[in-house]
Amino acid sequence: MLENKTHTKHKTSLGLRTIDIVAAYTLLRIVVGINYFNHGATRIFNIPGFMDAMVNTMQDSWIPEFLVRINAALVPPVELIVGALITIGLFTRSALIACFILMIVLMYGVTITQKWDVASSQLIYNIVLFILLAGVGFDRISVDAWLRHKRDIAKRGTS
């Protein structure tokens, strides 16, 4: 009976073990971070080519070419930066919000050009971003968590 109490002691109201949620959250955060980082890394050294491809994709839309080029120039560095931050778990909440904003811009572009297959995959990205942002309280294995731990130790030392 004691063994059973030990296993249920750290369960959420849904019956999930906190340690498992933390592990799942960490792994999902890293996978998503790597995905965005590599999107940016593969495009960062060919931003003009990426801009041209985006202009070509958006040619039938009402958006002026110069706006498409500005957005396209910003996408790779934003992907690279938010991807790196999400991967290591630094400024995680802010990086996830920035990623959501990027996805809003990208979703707008693909839906006005009626690229519904791309929109569908972007919806999946947004669901995963939602899970990560909603679950940020389980972000306990990250640079953010390490920094919080250091601050807590410093506060206790000065109290």
C-alpha cells in the first residue's frame, strides 16, 4: 500500500505523473526548437533565394512584392533565433509567443493564396505551439529553469 501512495503522490488531477509530463514537455520543446532552428539555418545563407521563392508563391495575391520581400527577409532569422531559444529553453515563453506571431503571418500568406495543404500543416504547428505555451509551467529542464534555480538560491542566501 505504501508503494501505491508513493506512485500517486506526484500525479496531476488527470492521473498523469508530473515527472512524465516534464519529460514529454522537454522532449517536445526540443523537437519543435530543432525544427524551427533548422528551417532558419537552411535559409539564412540564401535569404535572396528565399525571398524570390516567396515572391513567386505570393504572385497571385494582392500583397505588394516589397511587403512579401520584407517578410521573407525576416522569416529565416526569426526561425533561427526562436528555434535556438526554444531548443535550449531560454526565454521560452517569449520565444513561443514570437513563434506564434510568425505563424500568424505565414498562415495569412498561405490562406490568401489558397494553399490549403500548407495551411493544414501549419495548423499542426500551431497546435503544438499551443501545447508548449499552455504547458510552460512544466518547463523544468531548460536554461530558464536553471536560471530560476540560481535566482532562488541567491534569494535564500540574501534572506
